[in-house]
Amino acid sequence: MPKLHELLAVQGNLSGQSTKLRTDLSVLFKSKKHHFTETTKVFISNEEGTAKEPVLEEQQNIQTTVLKEITWICPHLAKSLDVAFQVDLANTKATADVIPEDGDEPLLRNIPATTLLQLEKRVVEWKAMIADIPTLDPAKGFEVDPNHREAKQGKGIYKAREVKKPRTRKVKEIITLSPATDKFAANVQVYDADKTIGQTQETEWSSMITPALKADLLDRVETLFRAVTKARAKANEYSLESKEKIGSTLLEYVFQPLLGA
């Protein structure tokens, strides 16, 4: 078991790192949604004498996925939380069980009151992070695409309905206002017309999550917050000799619908 002074020496650094990583990830979720989107635009000509093969005109690749980012950050959040938990064990003997309203068995047992106080703050931070997760636009008809290279066990990547748009160009057309006679030439007029020369086909993929999944995550983190608040009021005894770690257990509970059982 680590000694208290060893834990105190790293607690501040881990807490600061956890805060920065969480803040950076929230910025990614809120300000860089294009990192979670993939689009292609191809042109297919229907003009005579031109190649009929689709020509790629634009492409934007997915840079990352919500699943990948949450999977990456959870161990960092858990490590910071575990150290804080162990420090609190040395400072108090007051403990209690964390029992969510949606379960009969405790999620965590014998958690110090001081840790429960910190957990309240951390769970609020997790809720804010989840609130920043970008969600799919229901109007685009996204469906799971298990064949995408970033898909994990058929999860995490969605494909929108393909959008096809005609492409036109200006051509000169002639309209006869009056036909030619033996005395007068035909009266014609030249005008600009739009001629369809092909179509573009836009395909969009997204690694965002559905609004329903986000609502589920928010509900679970809110349930956890209420359980921690109640547990703090019932805190009892504990000791530093415990080797229990709590960070991964709590994060797995919150993100279980996203990460999988």
C-alpha cells in the first residue's frame, strides 16, 4: 500500500492533469464537431464523350470517435480519483455505501465521507462533460454502419442518407420567334439555359452518438450523483489498509451504454 506522503506528492499533479484533459475534451466535443464527421462528394457525368466513372471531388475523414475519446480519458480520470480516494482513507474513518436508486446492491461499499464529498464535485463535472457530447442530427436519417473502418463491433459509426444533387451548366439555346418566309428570315433569339450534365452524390458518416444514448448517460450520471449525496450523509468507518480502487468502477457505470458491458 502507498504511504500517505507519497499519495499527497502526486495528488495535485494528477488532479490538475485530469482537469486539463477533461476541459480539452469538452472543447473538442463543443468546438470541433467536424472531427467526428466524414463526408465524400463525387461527380458522375452524363455527358456524351466523357468518362462515366465517379470522380471524387471532396473528402473529409473522421479524425476520432466519441467512443475512442471516452475510452482514452476514463483511465486518467480514474487514476486521479483513486489517489484522492486513498488520501481520504487516511484522513477519516467515516464511510458509507453508494447505492443507486436503480439497483438493490451497493455500487460502492464503505466510501469515506471526505471522498464522497469529492465525488459529488466529480460527478457534476462528468455530467457537464456528457452534456457537451455532440449528437446526431435526426433529420439526416443516420443508421449504424458496421462496415466502416472505425466501427468497433458494429458500434460507434453512423451513416446518413445519401444526398444526390443535379449539376448543371449554362448553355446557349435558340428559340424561334417566327419562322422564315420567302420574304423574311426567321426571327430567332438566343438565351442562356441550364443543362443538366450529371449529379453529385454526398455521403456523410458520423461518430457522434444518438440523442437517446446521450439522455441515458445523463440520467445515469444524475442517478449516481443522488446516490453519492445520500451516501455522504450516512458515512461510517474505514481505514487506509484497503486496496480498493473506485475510479474505473464509477466511470464504467456512467459510460456503460457507450463502452459496452
